[in-house]
Amino acid sequence: MRVLLAGLAGAVAMFIWTSIAHVATPLGSIGFSQIPNEPAVLQAMDSAIGATPGLYFFPWVAPNDPKAMEKVAAAEKVHGHGLLLYHGPGQNTDSDMAPMLIKEFLKQLVQALIAAWIVSMLAAGFMTRVIVVTLIGVSAGIATNLSYWNWYGFPLNYTEVQIFIEVVSGLVAGLAIAAIVRPRTA
């Protein structure tokens, strides 16, 4: 029961922190830029892509093409390259953020329950338990963010901020979890 309570407390702490980070600080927008000449670009995307949502990689080369890397390198010398997450006109237009906030909280609850379960198996003091959960946050922060920076060219400042937010999430969850889950006795 303590693990469940600790997981819930950790998730609430994470949710509060990430809400503050994204709403009350500039952290949530670091690394984003406005598209120059946005109306023309949007018109071109709507015309070319239409209603087919997706994550588009460009320039596109078939992954099984034996000369894929050569073709991509040649195309990148002439044209831009990157990823585009696209939703066509009229898609995802609901301004109700409740479903997304619920999914985010559930994700954080799963993370915090895993951390609480790990901490419940430790015969360690309060600060060690906090550090363990914080290190889980470090792992979560670098797991995809560094790969996206490395492979897809995500902006470094965006990457650093996302890692920071996850590390602090681990820290606040760790404080809540360590306060509830007592050290295991040998």
C-alpha cells in the first residue's frame, strides 16, 4: 500500500513540477522557432500533404535502398532536411486539454510507481532513495532526448531543457516517494 501511495505522491509532484515548468516559466518553449513566411509554408503543406497526419522525414529515401545514405547526402547538399510532425486542417482542433493532461498524469503515475517499487526494495537512507529516483529521472531525460539531438538534429537548447525538466521531475518524485516508502530492513 505504501508503494501505491508513494507512486501517487510522486506522480502528483511530477505533474505539479512539469505544469509549472511549461506554464509559469519559459522552459516549455525553449528551442521552438516560428516558420518564416508561415502562411505560404502552411498552404504548401496543406496542398501537398492534405489530411494525412504523420511524422514526415525529408528528404525521403527508401530505408531498404542500398544507396540510401549516398542519396540523402546528395539531397541534403541542395535542400533542407528534417522531421515534420503534421496534422492536416481540422485535425486535433479540440481546445480541451483535459485528455492530454490525463494521459500525461497516467504516464507520470506509471513512472512513479516503478520508482516507488524500486525504492521499496532498498535498504538505504532518505537521501539515497531520493538520489535513486533522481537518477531514474536522469535516465528518462537522456533516453530519447539525446538520441533525437544526435540523430535528428533537435536543437541543443531544447534538448538540454527537456533533460533538465525530467531530472527535476525525478528529484521531486524522489522526495515524495522517499518520504513515504521506508527503507527495507535486512
